[in-house]
Amino acid sequence: MKTVSVTEFRGNIKKYLDIAESEKLVIHRGKGKSFVIIPLDDEDDNSLLSNEQKQAIDKALDDVANGRVQSHQDVMDETKKRFPHLFNR
């Protein structure tokens, strides 16, 4: 694992992205948080989802498979009732 500052990363992005292909790269911000740069492979797309998100998707797909669905308009109407502030822009 390699650690670099934001300034160093910014100045040599290509170099550090090449390094990140083979090892984790940590970018450290002075007094802020640190970030890890790793390659995103097609197989890893699911790793961007949290377990809760994966479970929600599985439940929704099960609902669709078993006919437990609502129309888009019904969902929009209910959403507007529950979260009116999202539609007052």
C-alpha cells in the first residue's frame, strides 16, 4: 500500500493510477480524511453497493417476480405525500 498527499497525487495522477492497478493507493488530505484508490473491474461493480442496498434490490426483484408491484403514478403520489419538500423547488 502506498500513501501520497493530495498535492503529490494531483501532480502525478497517471503515475499513481498506474500504481493503483497493482496495490492500494491512499491519498491523504492534510487535516482531512484519507481516501483509497483501487481499480474498478467489471466484476467489482456490485462492491459499490452496501449490503442494505443489495438486500433492497433483492427484495424489490422478489416483489416484481411475485406480482407485488404498483404503478409509477401511485408511487409518485405517495412519495409527494410523504416528502412534499422534495417537490417544492
